[in-house]
Amino acid sequence: MERIVECVPNISEGRRKEVVEAVVNEVRSTANVTLLDYSSDESHNRSVITFIGEPESVVEAAVKLAKKAAELIDLTRHTGEHPRMGAVDVIPLIPIRGISKEETVELSKKLAERVCEEAGMPVFLYEESASAPNRVNLASIRKGQFEGMAQKVLEPEWEPDFGGRRINPTAGVAAVGCRMPLVAFNINLSTDDVSIASRIAKIIRRSSGGLDCVKALGIMLEERNIAQVSINMTDFTRTPLYRVLEMVRFEAARYGVHVIGTEIIGLTPMRALVDCAEYYLQIENFSADKQVLENYIQ
């Protein structure tokens, strides 16, 4: 069976198209790798790149991408709504076909070591690859962001897994790990009051006692003058998208605010969208495995 791994690096650049293209070209130029998608957000000042391929080729493309990002992105000059700690901020690996989670964890460790050596960025292992319980959650690792990371890595519990107690002075540090497919799902509100989005985000996110497998924060989309609840769904099979949307809609109503749109960043598993269709259409006795045409096409 063919072995396929997905990689979804996030880089801290969403405004300079020439820089994004230069980084993406490192993936395009790697053999046995297919670029699936990339998208940039100016408010977040961040780009999400998605590619798949043979395990070793995916590692090669990710290392080349990290080197180019570290070369072209200077976080001392970076501003944006999305939290960040590195030029290439996070590099997740997702097992897709013919490779186990355990094998993907080992692959992520090889990738992390190479990113450290070749891109000059210290690396934390996270999610399934984490070396300690306090490193599973990316938000915990990233807390303090680039500006506070040089001091943070001096603390005994926060020494990077690769690279020692230091940061790259302009490119910061990166996180690498094996994880489940993540859905980047954002909900836009009919208000320019970002505090409302922040209060809603606190209610729905797992770390504040909200929904399982949900990470969220409130941000401002300056170019549209609206507030957004920016969400990472770390396991849509445990908390589906429609449940998050309905909870945000319910909480927004108390402030006289409504949802004006949603967006998905990058790629998402078809199952996540089929779940929403089944819920909102109230389809009785529906079977996605048997009734979705694309499931019969190899």
C-alpha cells in the first residue's frame, strides 16, 4: 500500500505575496510531493500551506520550506492578529494512508531535528509527539509568543526538544508534531467589538471549560471592520462544526449580535462537512458511507 502523509505548515506571513510564493515554491520543487492548497490572511498575517506525499519526501519539503521561511521572515518586524512564535510557526504531520500514528510520531522527530539543524530554529514537539504533558497543547507552548520566548526557554520546563535554551533571533522557534486532521473554522460576527468575540471564544474553548477539542480566540478583521471568533477544531469527530456554530450563534444573541458568515482555512475532511449537511438538512436514516457519491470513486 502507498504510504501518504499530509503536512500543513503555518508560516508567519500573509501580506507579502512574494515571500509566500517563495516559501510555497520550496514545496513545488520537491519530488514525490503534491501541493494541495495554500491561503493567506492579511489580518492574521499568516499563511497555511497543505501538501501530501511519501513520508521522506514530505520531510524534505518541510525542511526546505522552514529554511526559506527562516531566511525571509523577520519576526522582530512582524505584526498580526494570530499568535505566533516562529517564522514557520507550526509543522504538523497527519497520517493519511499506509502509515500509523506511531510511525508518524517518529517521522515528526526526524523532521524536528532537521528543522533545528538546517533552518537554525529550536523546535518543540507537540500533540502526539510531545515529550511531556505540558507540551501537548500548542497554545501552551506558544504562550508568550515570539517576544517572550527568549526568556521562556530559560525555564527548566520549557527548554526546546531540539536546539537548546535559545531562539533564532529573527525566526524564533517552531513546533513540530503528529496530530489528527484539524479544521481551521472561523466565525464572523455583526459587530466591530472584539471583546464580544473574545468572550464568546472563552465560553466555547476547551481550556476554559467549553467544548472538547476546541481552541478559540477573538480577533479583529481590520480590513472588514468586524470581529471574528477564530477556531481550531482539533478533532471534528468528537465536536462537530455545527455544534460550535450553534453555540456561537446562541452566545452572540445575548449581545444583540448575529453570525454573518463563516470560513474554513485550508483543506478540511469531507466528513466534517457531511456531518453539517446531515444535521441542518435533518436527513433521516442517512449513511455517508453508502449515500455520498464520492465515496465510491477511487
